[in-house]
Amino acid sequence: RERQRGGRVVAFRSVCGGLPAPEDANNPLGYKFSWSPMGVLRASGADAKWEENGKIVEVPGGDLLAAARPFRLNAAMTLEELPNRDSTKYAELYGIEEDSPQTVFRGTLRYPGWSLLMWACREIGLFGGGGNAETLGALGSRLRSGGVGALPQSWGEVF
């Protein structure tokens, strides 16, 4: 319809996340596994690629959690946004490639602190491989200082 009026898609951003209601996010992850837990953990270490302002951005899987950025949902709530694998192929799949969009991004939303906690779990060896005791100490300090962020306790706090 926009094309018929002479418009074109200049940017495409899509985010999703299987987030539980804040009152049900009652575990340290702030997450409920609705599909394969191993799949969620693998996705936390997958390579990501997207186009942002006309430039291709690539993040190796080992650095994905560090690529999390704030996603302001509204004035009361900011979530974490993580790039989701290879977004560049979606311009063609969604039929917008002829518009040459400058941004094509698909991401996953998580509650604040997810990326830090997943990174720490990986660093201490919970995803396989060796662990790093210094990382565990640093995470403990950050958690005690409130640096990870607190989850809202109900939807009333969100809106």
C-alpha cells in the first residue's frame, strides 16, 4: 500500500521475546523456558549479523551477550535487546529488498540483567568448558550492588 503511494521501507526492526509477566518472572533468570532450554542457551552464543544505517554489523557468538543494548518499551520499562542471528536475509524474505532499507534488524527481548547473568554462567563453566572463579566473584559483587537491575513485580509496575 505504501509503495502505491510512492513510499518505501527505509528501516525494518523487529523484536520479540517470550517474556513471562513480571509477577511470574520469579527466578534469577526472569525467564520461563517455553521451548528447549538448550536452544535458548545456544541462541545466547550464536553469531549475529544485521544492517544498521547502511552498514553490515557482525558479532561473533562469543561476544553476543556483550552486544545487548537497552530497549525502551515505555517510560516505565526498559528491556534488553539482543541481535538474533542473521537478519540480513529478511529483507528478501519480507519483500522489502527492492526498497534498499538502511536498517534490517531482528532481535530478542529479555528482562534487564539476562545478558550479564548468561555471560557469567558461561564464564564459570555452566555451559561446558572451564570456569573462571574471578568472574563468579565479580558477578556476586555486581548482584549485591544492584547493578544487574530489578525485575518489576507486576504488570502494574510496567504500565
